[in-house]
Amino acid sequence: MKETKKTYPTEALLRSKALAGYQQDFARVLLTRPAYTLREAKAILDRHLGGEK
């Protein structure tokens, strides 16, 4: 049984506390799909922006 990962609309992720440590204007440019898992979004932002440590 494969577990499906929960995806969230990109705009909701950008407004979430989980991504609050990232510069929102840059994050909006990098996250171009309509939805991501939290892990996917953080991985993309960390790769390009360095992320929060």
C-alpha cells in the first residue's frame, strides 16, 4: 500500500508558518506549480535560497 503525500496549494504554503522563514517574493517565483507537499516546497527553496537553518 503506497501512502500518498498531502499536497497543499502553493498560495497556502506561501502564507503558512512553515515557510515564513523564506523571502516570500523569491519563494513565489520558485514555486511555480499549483500545489506541493511541504517537503517538496522546502527542498526547492533550500536549494535556491539556502533555507532557514
